[in-house]
Amino acid sequence: MKILYVTTISDTVNSFLIPHIKMLVDLGNQVDVAFNINQEVRPEIIDMGCKIHILDFQRSPININNYVAYKKLKKIIRNEKYELVHTHTPVASAIVRLACKNVKDIKVFYTAHGFHFFKGAPLKNWLIYYTVEKWLSRYTDVIITINKEDYKRAKKSFKAKKVEYVPGVGLDITRFQSLSTDKYKKRNEIGIPENSFVILSVGELNKNKNHEIIIKAIYKLQNKNIQYIICGVGPLKDYLNKLIKKLSLQNQVHLLGYRNDIDEICKASDIFAFPSKREGLGLAALEAMASGLPIITSNVHGIVDYSINGITGYRCNPNDQKGFEIFINKLNEQPKDRIKIGRTNQELVKQFDINKVMTLMKKIYLNNIIS
């Protein structure tokens, strides 16, 4: 079968979808990819024989370049005679379904990596995103959801021919659990005092990731032994640096930028903070759990599929600064509990293992016309 994978940007395929594509290729299918290249395409994709189609997708739905990408995509699908298009990310997925809605003999799969409408989401998200997704669902053969809230809503309200649930895109648990890293050597390498209490967050520097709530909580705690590491890049870098300076936390809060050693940094940390306002699931927090870290999270959307208050750590409203203060302080003062919770997390996270996800994905494909 000839399959096209479509995402808004290349980073999505690089970061999450290579095992999925490999599984399809191993089944004897030709898989090509289409996206806007924001990050150099990983060599594995080329090595698998994937043809790369460059589309100038933009994250803003009203950007004129998306219309140009829509016209080009329609032409690609017609000329290449794809039998299945599997689409990911909201903008690309809207364009794909519009492009395919009048095409005969083609199947459309859509993996929703987290709807923008969910319990507690702003009203405008429901008015815009829910309305659009519900309408487009009628042009979708299979919707694949990665958290239970989205699955229940899509199953109940959408018009797709079939709705499926898989627990995320898959996590290589072995990589994190088998890693042996010198904790203190790593701390010295990134400039963190050896005997400090280290909080880690990983994610784009944007409003949704909500890093500032942890920064403000640390300021209120007035504990000089607390160190906060944030790994990621994004539009709020300057804003966060100004906030750190304003609160005189330059010696406690560290923006490390993009890192390719997150597994090692997890091993050098004591807890993981994940205060996002929205998450389809949250791979970074699952990686932290696999590393044996307690997690302090928000209590929204896909995060609640694995964050269990008092079991995996603690969770609270993403705007509850006082709650984050209390839980940070609690875990700081209870090292034995941190170890116990970390071990529990290494067991609980196994339900999100890549092998389990690949088994489920293979079943979904085989049950929906792939030979």
C-alpha cells in the first residue's frame, strides 16, 4: 500500500513518528512524508526510502501559505495515487481532510495529539476548535486519540467512521530505565551545585507550558538550595529571563535551551515539574517517570491519565501557585518518599511503552484495510 504521512512541521516526524513509519515499511508498505521543514530531516527517514514532500504549512490557520499548501497537497495526492493519508497536528490535519474529501479510493487516518477543547479549556477553544473538528470528522475514516478524555468525546460526538485509543505515541522506556549516569558529574557539567534540590522541566518556552508558575513558586519558597532547570526553546525566552532577573533568581533558575541529553539530565534531577495548561498526554513527563522521578503536574487533559495525586507525585490546578509551592516543599523535605514514588512511577509508566503502542497501531492498521 502507498501511504502518505502528513504533519505541520518535520520535527513531529523526527521526534515521535519514525517507529510508526518503520512498522509500516516493515509490513511491506511504501510510506512517504509531507511537512514544512523546521528541523533537518533525520537520516532514518531517508534510509527507509521515504519520499519527502515539502509543504509550507504554517501554525496560524489563517496564514495564506496554508492555502498554497492545500493546493499543492491535492496535486501530490492525485499524482502519487496514495491509498492512505495519515495526518497529525491540527493545521495539517484540517488541510488534509479538506484536500481528500472528494478524492475516491483513499482512506484518511487522523491522530489527534490532544484536542484544544477539553474540560476547563477557554470558551473560544470550544467555539472554534470543537466546531471545526466535529465538522471535519465526517471526512475521517479513523480518528486515533492518545488520551481518554479525547477518546470519549470523539466517540460520543464525532462522525468519523471509527474512533480508536492508543496510550500516546510510544516511549522507549528501556532507554531511560537502563541509563547509568553520574548524577553529580552531570550537575557539575550544567553548573548546578551537587547537593542542591533539583527540579526539572522540559518543553517549549511558551504560555501553555506555564514554566513561570514554577519560577514564582520557587521565589515564594525562598529556599536557596532549590535549583530549577528548564530545557527547551521558544518565544517566551526573553520574558522568562526578565522574570528570573526581576525575582533575583539568576543563581537558581537555569534556561538550558535545546538539549539532546534529557535522559541524563533526568538522572541528575530530583523531581519533574509539568504545570502545562493543556497536554494531549505529555511525553516529557512520561520520560521523567521512566527515569524514576516523582512528578508535580497540573490536573488537566491528558496529564490526568497518568498523574495520580499522592501516588506518582502531586497535581493541582495549573494556576495554583500556592499548590505548587506546597508540593515542591513537601518532596524537598521527604527524600525517602521521593525514592518510593520514583520506583512506583517506573512501573506505572510501562503502559505507555513503545512496544505496546506499536502493537495497538499495527492492529488498527490491519483492521482498517492495510495488507
